[in-house]
Amino acid sequence: MIGAMLAGAIVGLGVLLMVLAFAPPATNRPGATLARIDLERSEQRQRAGILAIDPRAASGSRWMHDLGRRTATSLARSGVQLGQLRSDLAVLGRPLDVHLAVTIVSGVVGLFVPIVLGTVLFAVGAPISLALPLIVSLLIALLAASVPTLAVTGQARNARRDFRHVVGSFLDLVAMSLAGGRGVPEALQSASELSDGWAMVRIRDALGAARLRGQTPWSALGALGEELRIDELRDLAASLALVAEDGARVRESLAARADSMRRRELADSEGRAGESSQSMLVAQLLLCVGFLIFLMYPALVGVLGGL
């Protein structure tokens, strides 16, 4: 009875999710409609920027893109913004629709594989209850659906660390350009053109787009920092907006900020090195314990056998 109820609940939940994904309910609230339009426009700009950097990001089956877009639209209409996930994917240069499609497919596969295996075992006469495969399928589905997001979170954390290192070098280059007599916009643009790394390319594209739209370079850097959730870029934009008219003050501010970022990176590197040392110490202790057990096992067997 419990197995039948769980099976019916799972099937009903799956049908509800499919209906909401492929036939979302219409809404007549103007605020929700405007928010959805703004979100779609920001997604289109973000996707265009990702494709400009890596055209391979558009690879994938058409049905996966459609499923991901429908899921993203349904979540937006429900009020789920996925701000952190969007920022992580923006840092990695991956579209949201592909990630959502992969998450859904992983969850569905993790849900049905244990059920199918449990059904086969039950059909061949194995002593197994119907409730066990359902519980295991739910756990595996949750784990499989969370694995892509966890992987993206870890990769985005490392990418943000690399981006912060690039921002520190970018500040030094801008300060040197200002010392050479260039203005702030020219110094920012020339500093961003000295490297073709992915982080510097993102900064250069943001500055170029701001020039075409008639915006200030520091507002573009602030918007990029908001999109990628990198505090150093937002702080840089705020400081440039305050002292943009005085080149000497800008140069001093950038030099001080670059120096503080280098000290912070050095402290982080020392902390990671200490964590790695502790991990190596634990591994060495486990290896020593295993070696001692290997040496003592024959003697213990001999003593116990003699008894």
C-alpha cells in the first residue's frame, strides 16, 4: 500500500512538472510580466556575450535548449531568479538553458534507473520490497540533479579566484598608463588590450560595449562585477566614479587597491598551502597506520592461531 502511494505521488509530481515546463500558466500581473521581460532581455545579452567569447557554448541538441528555456521561463514566472547560479554560469561562460536541461535529464535518469532495476529484480522473484526502490530512486534523483550545480559552483569559485588575480594585474596596467599621461577611458581600454586571457577578454568586451552604448567605462565595470559577482570590480567601478576627474588621485587609488589585492591573494595562497599541508599530513598518517597493520597482521594471526 505504501509503495503504491509513493509511486502515485512520484508519477503525479512528474506529470505536474512536465505540464508546468511545457504549458506554463498565463499570468496577467503587469509587474510579473515586466520582470519576466527584463529577465529575458538580460539573459539574451548574457547569452550573446557568452557566444561571442565561445561559439561552442551553443552546441547541444535543440530539444535540450527548448527544455532549458521553458524551465527558465517557468522558474522566472514563479519568482525563482537563480541569481547565484546565473552568476556562476556567467563566470564559466555557459548558457543557463543547457545547464537546466542537463540538471533535469540527470534527475530523471537518476529517478527511473533504480525503479527499473527494482522492477526487474521483483519480476525475477528477488526478495525485495516495492518501497525500497522508490526511496532509493528519490535519493539518487536528488543527488544526480544536484551534481551539475555543485560542479558549476566549484568551478566558478576557482574561476573567480583567477579573475581577481587578473583584476590586480589590470589595475597595475591602468596605473602605469595613467602615469604615462593617458586619460582614464584610454588607460582602461589600452590595459584591457594587452592580454587575450578569458578574464581580460570579458573586461575588454564590457568596455567596448559601454563605448558603443555611450556609457562610462566604470559603469560597465560595475555592471560586469554585478553580473559575475566579483566585489573587486564593483569596488573599482565605485572608486573610479568618485575620482574620475583627477588622474593623479585615480592613479594613487588604483595603486593602493592593487597592493591590497596582492596582499589578500598572498594571504589566501598561504591559507590554501596550509590546508594542503594538513591534508598531506593526514594522508601520511593513514599510510603509516596501514603499514603498521600490514607488519603486525602476520604476528597477530600466528598468536591467535596458536591459541
